[in-house]
Amino acid sequence: MSRRRMFLCALALAGGLQVAALIPAHAASYEVLGGRSKTSGWRWADAAFFAAVGDARPFTLGKHPLTWAPDAELGWIGPLPATAHNVHESMTHPVWMAMGGARVSGFWRQAFFGFDVALTKNRTGALSSPYEFVSTLGWQGTHYVLALRHISNANLHEPNLGETMMLVGFRF
């Protein structure tokens, strides 16, 4: 087994134990997500997340019935290889994050929109503050998740390159 796969398995296991304390044991689902993250200049890094999503709760927006569910996640965005171009941007180490927020669904089939606030360990040229805002547009099936996610500090701290990623994963 490669070092990357061993790391992702360890992340999922450790994340599951830590996130389980944040969401009640009767959480509606758990998710393991992985993919690639892009920052400016077409620089790509690996990304992995473990999420616990709580039970859906109904609410209405005008005449539209929707649902929202609390979520908590642990995440990792990997380092970029050191090059002459990125060594000064401190992009050569991983970023760990813990985040919490909510998902809203019911506006179109099984699509959802999520908004979370993240606390980060380590900083890079893309994620340059100890806090970040996370917005996710995704689709969830019975056992699968597909998500487009952006993480940024909303220009509250410079630089503010952010990370944008496509994630796929499993729900259980």
C-alpha cells in the first residue's frame, strides 16, 4: 500500500473518532471524500476530508420547503512540490483543518449547498489565515457524494488565493 493511501486511511480513521464527538451518534451519514485542489497558476494538490452530517431538519424559504443539516469535517490539503516558483509562497507543507457548519438541500433533486467555518493548522500562500470560510456545491446519492468546494478567508487576510477543489466520496 502506498504512503498516500496509508495516510488517507489513517486520516479517515482518526477523523472519524474525533468528528464523532461533534455530531451525535445518530448522525444521518458519514462521508470520506478525496480529490484534487487547485490554487492560482494551475498548481494542484491532493485533498481529503472526513465528514459527519447530522439529521436533516425542515425549514421553508418563502413557499419553498427545504432542509438543513449540521455538519462537521476534518480535512487535509497536501503540499506542492518545492519549485523555484512556489517556494516563497509557503505552499510546500500540508494544511489540516477542522470545520463546522450546515448543508441546505431540497432546492433541486439531491443537490446541496454547504457553508462552513474552518480553523486551520499551518498556513500557505493559498490559505493564509487561522480561519477560513468553506462553500460547497454538491450532489449526494445514497452511497456517493460529488462536490465542488472553495476555501478562502474572504479577503480578510492577505494573500487570499484560496483553494478550489473537486471531491468525490462515499457515504455510509
